[in-house]
Amino acid sequence: MNRVDAKACPIIINHIKVALVGQPNVGKSMLINSVSNAHLHVGNFSGVTVDKTEVLFNYKEYHFTVVDLPGTYAFTDYTIEERVTHEYLCTGDYDIIINVVDSTNLEKNLQLTSELLTMSKQVVIALNMIDEAEKEGINIDAEYMSELIGVPCIKVSAVTKEGIDKLIEAVTLKYETAKSQTKLYFSESVEEEIAQLVWYLDKHKFESENTYRNIAINLLKGDKTTYAKLHDEPIWIELQPILIEAGKHIKLHHNSDDIKEAFAEEYASFNRGVTAEVLNQKKQEEKRTLTEKIDSILIHPVLGIPIFLFFMWSLFQLTFEIGNIPMEYIDIFFTWFGDTIGATIANDDIRSLVVDGVIAGVGAVVLFVPNIIILFMGIALLEGTGYMSRVAFLLDGFFHKFGLHGQSFIPLVTGFGCSIPAYMSARILKNDRDRLLTLFIIGFMSCGARLPVYVLFAGAFFSPEMAGNILFFIYVSGAILGLISAKILKLTAFKGKDEPFVMEMPKYRLPTFKLIWHTVLTKTMMYLKKAGTYIAAASMLIWFLSNYPHNIKLTQSYETKIEQTKDIVLKEELHNTLNELELEQSYLGVIGKFSESIFTPLGFDWKMSVALQAGLAAKEVVVSTLGVLYALGNDVDQENRSLMGAISKNISFPSAVAFIVVIMIYLPCLAASIVFTREAGHIKYFFYLFAFTSVVAYIMAFIAYTFTRFLF
Amino acid sequence: MRTLFDCHKASKVKIVKLNADGDLKQRLISFGIMKEVKVEVLEHAPAKSTIEVKVGKMRIALRAEEAKLIEVEQI
């Protein structure tokens, strides 16, 4: 429906789709959150792991959809976020752009604005954080600015909610009126070239949505989309030589061999001009800003790192101390839930599938939700305040030596708790290669679920006094191995020029509770939804593999034996033997036997092989599987003395060392692998990870096995 | 040739030339680091692996390698 019709019948609701853009740290998300009566819709931009927030609300007879695009400094394609924004702005289906600008740093923000002005879409500028600017003595003449650049400029504040309604009103007004030419002016030499191109386009009556002037500007600055559009037009043949000549003139004028640099300078001088005209700042004596004062402590060359380590330590204490409290209740709940549901199902097989398969599997995933909530709250706080950039600044020197990025620290340390939030938090790394490399080595940081296995083996072969040191040694050597692997991967698979490290250190800000909560909620829901569905399916598979095929003869013969004996101890023993035999002839046992030969060079028997493979589902399962296989019954935990005894009796020390090494390195649990695949963005990376971890684990275990056999 | 990396803490300089190419140059420009712009060096990370500079009102962190590509002169 066109706009004239819409005016004639105002009852029909019209849709206005708005693209919300701005540079990073301009309070865009906060602004979108402060629209009242708005609906949030969170998803992903297609094909990439970039969150897409849409805000839906009604205003007058209009139905608004606002798409919050990731922050970008200019039209560049450096990070995924920048690519997403650029692509959406060029090809997305939307009606109007709201450009959010930080009023306290107008000139810098206009850099993106001036690029937006050459697009075919209408623009409305939101001068955000106006309250803060006024406090700093900055006064912006918004009306004059609107007149000067030819688009409405509205003063707003996400904090005080000032001007929000006015902004929406301006958008509807702009939507209803015809497109007007924006007033972006360049130096005389560039204007001459623009005029020539416009004249040429006009002569040929070139048909286009965008104005001739904007097409000319985009052609001159080498905008790919515009080129692609004109390339197939007949006028291109004549246009090309004119363009080449024009480009030469501009480069000559700017004393640069780079047309993009020349245009950046043109934009910068336009922005300087606009700022000088509309902005009036009361002269303040040169005093240090609050941010500078905080920074003098937080990024202090000596104190900076200890302070950061303290923050991290506190966060992990909170995550795993407070997070563990509800974990217990969740566990109790799922046990109760399983029992209750189980009682209603008559069929043994279906009951086992539902209770031991689905409910137990899903319960294991839900168990980590409290940890995830606390951890993400902490990370959202670290990011929202602007502290995360400081961390990268402090640590980049050390991590860069291993081919990693300063911000890799957060996901790596998180990996000591649980790999799932670690993989998810790797999103803070904006560069693809940095993020992938970090994702690949997170597994080397031994997660909490591997602890029971370590405790069991350390207890079986070492005195209680030594066991603690051994545990520490295992964790540290895992981390060191991870850093070395990062270096090797960087020199081989992720070879290439180092990604540059250029990053804004934003002002310190206190993020609103609403914003933090929203971030945490989104992440948690995504975790529950995706990992939850896959986990339910995978748990069913593992359950099936370990329970089938049934050998009725075997079961019956043992059950009669169990019934016949009166001795409780003997009963228990028979029961355990039955479990062991059942597992041995199950599909999982067959796989274990089949793969035994692969593990023979490491000194593993088929039981250890099965335990390792069961550990692919979840690392905790390794202990319970070993328990079953060494016939101790199902209820086995790492404190179980008799299992320790059984292990030290049945497994040689070198085999045990090799086993620990494999546990340390090989593929993380199923849930983590699924999250890994999602975060890495493609299934092929899962196979790479599988191959990489398996090879490294095998080689390292073999070395450890041979070495310890030689020593002892 | 003096680069941003050679500057002491708290020194104020003007950028003369960007020796970076392609993507990195675009990246620097998008942060406002370009010819004729005044820069103040704020902080060095341990071992001078990273430096923090102020361009206009924006604080930017750069790795030593990148800072070495930015030619500057005293003002």
C-alpha cells in the first residue's frame, strides 16, 4: 500500500520497519529498551551467531518494528557484527533509519552518520545521552543541525526517557513525507567530480531509487553495492573512464593513494564543520574525567592485573558457590519428577527410556542453569561497564604470544567451570579467527565434570596428602597444553597475518538492571532451548546403546540365582555381575570391545574404552560406567573407597596416567560439543575439533604411557 | 621516523602518515586515527605490548605492532 492510500484511510494499521544503527557504546540497546509498551523479540541474524533484537510497538495508526543492528564505527566489514550491519543496511527490507548518536562525542559519531546520509533510505538522528552532554556543558542546537544536514535531529536520553516520543513522532512524520535530499557537502574538488557524474546520470535519465548525487558519491568512494548495481548497466562503459579520471583527481588532491582514505578525510572535515556550527561547549578547565581516574587504578601497569584476577576470582566463587545451592534442589526435583512420572508408566522399557534417558539427560542440562545465569550476569556487568576492554588491554601482551587475543581470557577461565558457558562467552571475541582458535582450546581447561574422574584416579594411586597436588598438576598441565596447542594451531591451521588489535576503551558506565537482565535471560533461554532439545535426543541414544539388545536368557538366569540366594552380600554381587554382563553385550559394550584394539597401545582394556566413550555423553558418566564395569553397582561416586581399590588393583599405573591424559584432552561432553558447533557456526568445525582433540589426546597419552612404563 | 610506539606517556603528537595497508588502515580510520589528527598517549600496558591513546574524546587501545605503523610528529 502506498502512503497516499494510508492517509486516506487511517484505520488500517501501517507497518514501519526501522533500522536502528549507531557506533558501539552509544546506548542503542538502552534506548530501544526505554520505549514503553514495547515487545522484545530476540533471535539470530540468519546464518551467523549475532543476536538480533527486534522491538515491536504501536504508535498512532502505525505498527513499528525496530531492528537493533550491531554497533559499527563506519561501513566496514571487519567483524561479523559490522558485516551484518552493513549488509542489512544495504540489502535489508526496512523503511527508515534511526541513527543513534552519542551527544557527548558528536564529531566522532557523525562519521557513521555522514555515510548513512548517502544511502537511499530516510534517516532520523537521535542525539542520545543528551542529559549527560548537558552535564558536561555541551550544548547542541538540534534545530540548526537538522537544517544543516537535512535530516531531523532529536535530542533524547534513554536514562531520563526525554524525547523518546518526539523521536517516534519524527520517524512517522519522515515516513509520511517524500524523500528529501540530505545536505552532505565535500571539498570543491570532490564536488566538481560529483557534479560531473550527476550531469552524466541525468543526461542518460538513469533510473534509480537513490538520488543521482548519492549514487555519484558512492561511486567515487568505491562503494561495492553501488558498483555492482551499475556494472550491468549499459551506461557503465562510458561511466568507467570518467570515474577512473575522477578518482585520480581526488587522490591527487588528498595526496593519498587510497580513495577510501581520501573520503574519510572528506567526511572528517564535513563532520568537523557541522560540529563547529551546532555544538557549543562551555570552556571547562582541563580536569580529569571520572573514567580517567578509574582507569589510573584499573589499568595501572602494576596493580591492573592483580585487581582483575581478584574480580575473576570473585566471579567464579559466586558462580560455583551460589550456583551450587539451587543445583542440589534441581537434582532433587528431577529425581522426584523421574520417580513420579516413572510410577505412572507400566511398560519397563518405556519407563526406562523416559526416566533414565530423557528426564535424567535433560535434568543434567538444567542443572547448569544457575551457574550460567550467575556467570552471564557477571560477564554482562563486566561488558556493560566497559571494563572488558581494559582486561583485553592488560592481557593482550601475554595471550598474543600464544596467538590468542586479550579477551580470550574470559572464555578460557570460564572453561575451568564448564565448557558450555565458556563456548558461549567466546562471543565477546569479535574477530572470527580469534574466536575459533579460542573455541578450539577451551576444552583443554578441565571442566568441573572431569574433577570426579581425577579425584578417583588420584585417590587410587596416591596418598591423600599427595592427591591434592596431583589434581593441581593435572589442571595446570592441561592449561599449559592448551596454550601450546593454541600456538601450534596458530602456526598451522589458523596460519596467517596476525589480526590487528585496535579497540575502543569506552567510558565507564553503570548499565541498567533491565539491560543486564535482558542479556542474561536471552542467553539462558537459548541455552535451554537448543541444548535442551538436542540433549534429550542424545540422552535417548546413549540410553538405547547401553540398554540394548536385551539378552533375556542371561537376565532370567541371573534373576533366578538372585532370588535363590538368601545372602544379601551375594545378592548384591550377583546383581553387579548381571549389570556388568548386560553392559558388555549391549551395543555400547560391543563398541567398546570393537575399539579395544585401538586403545591397546595406551594400555586400556575394553572396560576403560567403554568408560571413555560413555564420557563423550558427559564426563561424570566415566565414573559411574567404571563403577558398573568393575561391578560395584550403579551408585558410585568418586569418594567410593572400594572403587578406588578396584581400580588400583585392576589398572596399571601407566594405563591410569594415560587414561587421565585422554580425559584431560579429548572431546568435551555432548552438550558442550553441540554448543561448540553452534558457536563455531558450522558442523565441519565439530569434526575438526573431534579430529584435533582425538589425535592430540592419543599422542599425549601414548607418550605418557610409554614414559611412565619406562620410569616405573 | 618517529612512530606512535616511540612516544612517551602523556605526550601529544600529530599523525603524519599511516603505513598500514588495506583492512587495518580502514580500521584505524574508522576509529578516527588518520592524517592530521592529534593524539595523546595515555597509558602503556605491562611490557609496552599495548598502548592506550586518546583521539578526540575517544580512548583507543592499540597493539605495539599497530602503533609502529603510525608515523607522528611533535606539536
